[in-house]
Amino acid sequence: MEKTNNRRQKRLKLKICFLLTIGFASAMAWSFKSKSYAKDSDIKIRAEIATDKKDNAGSANYLDEKKSYMSDADKKREEESANAFKEAYRVFMHPRCMNCHPSGDVPLQGDNSQLHTQGVKRGTDGKGLYALKCANCHQSANVPGENMPPGNPNWHLPPANMKMVFQGISPAQLAIQFKNPKLTGKTLQELIHHVEEDKLVLGGWNPGDGRTKPPLSHEEFAMNFREWVEKGAAIPK
Ligand code: HEC
Ligand code: HEC
């Protein structure tokens, strides 16, 4: 009786060992396969970039040099991504954008980004505290004349639980913030969409009488932001 039990146990152990080995081996094979797959597609993408840029066009030993070239292309891509971000950063830091992305809970005003007068505050939803709602003064379009409130449908600050601060932060800090969906509520693709289409963003280029426009055109700005994301969303130094 005991002997058969022992034998059964032994067989069971062998079985378990066998299954574990198979499991391990297939996991290894799978990870190896997916790794080599990623490498192939990487190489393909980078080869396309290389031919795009005509850096390596017509080079006979291109294939032999592929590996060492790859890292150069990678470096270049990262640098281009970071530079595109630095361009876009100039717009984010412009008063037309920063005034609604303050570090505190009071919106900013004017080209010197002073605190908003009249005791206006963010409120939980960004639409103003108590009776001082943004929409009381900010209509759906600009009111003509200097020092009149700019308008936009839905004029408000980001809400208190997702402040999206631009004021006082470096390019690296801003890039890190954009890459964290917990801080933006959006993926990078959704951020591209926001930068390209959002009415408050577009409003920066229709700021109302007496206000300056951001240093790039909206098109250039959106292009730089897209380039930053598509070339790997590098964190600028
Ligand atoms: C009237 C205030 C206001 C102005 C002006 C403004 N924004 Fe915003 N911005 C917001 C609000 C509010 C949000 C939060 C998302 C939302 O509700 O659409 C936001 C979010 C964002 C986001 C992040 C997206 C997200 O949902 O987290 C980006 C990027 C952005 N703004 C860029 C800009 C740029 C660039 C400009 C200037 C051209 C600008 N904003 C001007 C109010 C403003
Ligand atoms: C009592 C009226 C009033 C209320 C309420 C009000 N604003 Fe304003 N806001 C103004 C006026 C007027 C200006 C224009 C000031 C100027 O140009 O000298 C202005 C300007 C601004 C600017 C500067 C725009 C720029 O491009 O420089 C921002 C940003 C702003 N308001 C955001 C808000 C937000 C966000 C709220 C709600 C939380 C709000 N305001 C509530 C009257 C108001």
C-alpha cells in the first residue's frame, strides 16, 4: 500500500517536473521569438527613417553597418523629438496658454501674467468659485476692445484634481507631466488631438484686442508637438 503511494507520488513529481520544464521552455521560446520579432520591425522602421533622410541612400554596405547605424539613428530621432518639444514649449509658456495653466488656484491675466483681479478662483471644476463663475464675464466669443474679457465656449481652468500646471516648470518637467496619463487624463495620442483641435487651444491665436499671439503659428506648434510624440516623446535635457 505504502509502496504504491510512494510510486504514485514519484510519478506525480515527475509529471510536475515535466510540465514545468515544458512551460519554461515554451515561455523562453515565446519571449525569444517576440524579441527577435521586435528587432526585425525596429530595424525595418529605422531603415525607413534612414532612407527617408537619405543619410544612407546608395550605401552598399548599409546592411553590414545596420547595427552601428541604428544607434545613431536612434540618437538622432531622440534629439529631434526633444528639439520639437522645446519649440512647442515656447507656446505652452506663452501667456495665452500659461494664464489658464497657473501653478496656483487663481487664473493669470495679461502679457505679464499677473494674478486675475476681482478675486477669481479655480473652484473644484475649474469654472469659478461660488458666484464668481468664469462664464459670468467670459462669453462664448471675445468682447471687442482692450481689457475686455476674452471669450470661448466653455472658458474655464483645468479642474482642481487635474491642474495641468505649465507655470514655472522646465521643458523636462512639462514633458514628464504630459507622459503621465494620471496627470493629464489622456494618452499621448489624445494629447495630440487636444493640441490640434481644442477650442481653448485654438483661441490662443484669436486672443482678443490688445493681446499678443504665441510665438509659433498654430500649425507649427501642432506639428512640433506631433513630431515630439511620434519620434518617441523624448524628455528634453
Ligand atoms: C480658458 C483657459 C484655457 C486656455 C486659455 C488654455 N487652456 Fe489648455 N486647458 C484648459 C482646460 C480647462 C484643460 C483641461 C481639459 C479640458 O477641460 O478640456 C486644458 C488642458 C490642456 C492640455 C492637456 C490636455 C488635458 O486634458 O490634460 C493641454 C496640452 C493644453 N491645455 C494646452 C493648451 C495650450 C497649448 C494653450 C494655448 C494655446 C492652452 N492650453 C490654453 C484651459 C485652457
Ligand atoms: C468679474 C468678471 C470676470 C470673472 C468672473 C472671470 N474673469 Fe477672467 N477676465 C476678466 C476680464 C475683464 C479679463 C480681461 C482683463 C484684461 O485684459 O485686462 C479677464 C482675463 C482673463 C484671462 C487672461 C486671458 C489672457 O489671454 O491673458 C484669463 C486666463 C481668465 N480671465 C480666466 C478666467 C477664469 C478661468 C475664470 C473663472 C475661474 C475667470 N477668468 C473669471 C473678467 C472676469
